[in-house]
Amino acid sequence: MEFTEIALLIAAGFAAGGMNALAGGGTFFSFPALLATGLPPVTANATNAVALWPASVAAAWAARSTLRPLGKYLLPLLLAGFAGGLLGGLLLLLGGDEIFRGLIPWLLLAATVLFAASPSLSRALAARRKEAAQPPHSPLSLAAHGLVSVYGGYFGAGMGILQLAAFSIEGHPLARSNALKNLISAVIYSVATATFIVAGRVSWTELLILLSGATLGGYAGGALGQRLPPKFLRLLVLAVGAGMTVYYFWATYFKH
């Protein structure tokens, strides 16, 4: 691996770790950087998913006090997350690089739109939400969580926004919705990570370099969290997401 590629991955990991600590959207930095090093699309996405796994597990562990009282209520959600994450990971592997390459601009567009709409969506849901102690599961709600989990196992960018929306619509208060989101994300990333490792689609050298930058970036992001305006950070993520979307539409459909 060339020095420029190592520097790119460290910088992208630093940006991704910092943005995930501050405002979210780190995938917009890490995934394109992995592609830029020459990794095949499926390998780049699998490596990126494995890089996100430790943070998802840590977030779920931090939310355990909120989740513990839910007990058996969590079981159907865990099963939906496990099945969806496994199916999404398998679809990524079975579809191969060419299919995934064609979907990259559309997936980035969906993630960018979701990120842009998240504040308005949160306000709208808060205005109409009727909170409940334990909203009952329904086939429709579990199917929705399953579909979000499939998306998470396949690509994942913007998955947290979809999960928060689904839990809020069901009637969970925001703190519990966020804790549930962290738990199901950890399940999805865990099963997807295991699937990608068993399939041999993780590039470990790139992963370790990316993680070193992400660790430093996460620390820096936590330290700067009280100093930087959230609106500026959101605009930065949106600018990167929009730029990456436009570039990959051009590279996929117009570049010769």
C-alpha cells in the first residue's frame, strides 16, 4: 500500500470518527476512502461495516440501564435485527461487486436525504407521538424493523435515522428510542461483521489503518463537541454526502 493511500485512510478515519462523535455521517468519509484505495465495492463496504462494529457495541452497552427494564419485550426486536442483518449481509455478498457498484450512488443519495431530513422528521414525530410504557409489537412494526435491518446489513448509512423514526412512531420516548436503536444496530453490525469475516471479504490492512484514524477522530470529536456549532457540522456532512453522491452518479453513469 502506498503512503498516499495510508494517509487517505487515516484522514478519512479521523474525519469519520470525529463526525460520528459529533453529528453522525461518518460513513460518507470512510466508505469512499476505502473505494479510493482500490478495494472492490463489496470488500470496501464489508470493511467499513466491521470498522463501525466496535462503536455500535459500545453504544449498546452504554444504554443497558435504559434497556434492562424491557426484558422479554426486546426478544422480537433482536430476532428481527439478527435476521435482517444476516439477510442484508448475504445479499451484499451474493449480489457481488457489479450490482453493488451500480447501487452505490442511489444508496448514498438515500443516506444523504435521510440525514438532511432527520431534524424535520424528529420534530414531526415528536409533535404527533403518543408515548407508551411498552408499545405492543405488531406484524407491521416488526416487518419495518426487519426491512431496516436488511438495509443495515447491506449498506447501513442512515440506518440509525430510520430506526429512530420507526421506534418513535411506535410510541417510544426519545431516550428509549435511541437506546433501542443502539442495541439493534449492535446486533446488525455484529451479525454482518461475522458474515463478512467468514466470507473473507474484509481487508484487514485497510481496516486497521482506518480504525487508528477513527479512534483518534472519536477522541478529538468528543473533546470538540462543546465548542463547534452543530449546524456547521451538519452542513459539512451534507456537503460531503451531496458531493460523494454527485461524483458516484457521474462515475457510474457518465464516465467513460
